[in-house]
Amino acid sequence: MIRIATEADVPAMLDIYAPYVQNTTVSFEYEIPGPEVFLARFREITVQFPWLVWEENGSILGYAYAARPFERAGFSWCAEPSIYLRSEARGRGIGTKLYAVLEKILEAQGYCLLYALITSENLPSVRFHEKCGYSTVMVLPGCGRKFGRWLDLNWMEKPVKIGKSPSGFPASWLSIVQDAERFRDILDSLSLSFLKKI
């Protein structure tokens, strides 16, 4: 059910993301990105970071990926996971499983600290991240505006390599998940099913 995303998945993933932009304060974007913009975003992110999908019966129900929260070299060991699900996929544990695989890959890459930036009124996401081991380190009051309202932002973090000094910069996700067998090993270590489609 969990597999690595491909460019062919971009239309389905954009279809999942669009309602979050159009109808909610989950995303601070105002306009739904066009297919070319979303594809460029996917290509840029996946040079370094994993991007996963949850597929059932040929349909993409959700996706998760990570990106750099900051640009300076000194922040290279930080990553910012994100996840988006179709409404019918919520409450089934799909998000928890996607995050578990994503975090396992990020840790293997050498990332030490994970960040989640969540609109404070998005309580389901705050609770989800707390369940996944994240804690709120600060709240940024009224730092975002959407639908004519000022919105607070929860800054949450999860250390994954506490107290360990990195031996180098984080590796590319492709060096960790080099082939279907390596990806299967990661899923097996988490007791998750594998759908071979890389």
C-alpha cells in the first residue's frame, strides 16, 4: 500500500492537495498550484528527500514527503515532513503508517531534528503529530493570514538522533532506498505491507 511516488502520481497528489488550499487554513497558500508548478516542486524536493504515496486499488489516497525548513548549511540536519490525505482516508491509520516510513528513511539519511509547522486551529493535525512524538516548542501568534483572519502557527519538533554528532551531511534518500529490496526492508522493519511499483 505504501510506495515511492513518481511523476505519474503528480495529478492525483495535486487533486488531494487542492481542497486544502481552496477550503482550509491547513495550507497557507492562496492559489492552487498549477500542474507544472506542482511537478517542479516534486522534482526539486525529491532530489534530496523521500516522497511516498498510499495506494489502494490503483487510487492514491494520500501522500507524505519532507523538505528543507531552512536554507543555510548549518540547518542541514533539519527536515520538515508534510502529509495530505483524501477525506475518506482519514481515521484509518494511513497517516501514521506513512509518517513512520518517511521518518525511518529520514533518520537513515542522517536527519536529526524534524519540524512540523501547523495552523493552531488545525487541532487534528496537532494531535496527530503529538501521537507521532512531536511536541510544541512555540506558538507564533497571528503570523499568517487567510480567509480574512490572522492565524497562529504551532511550531512542533521531534528529535530523532538525540545527542549524536553527525559524521557528515545527510545522504540523499536514493542512497538509502536504492532499490525495491531496500525499501521492502524498511517496510518490513515497521511490519508494513509493500506494493512494488518504483
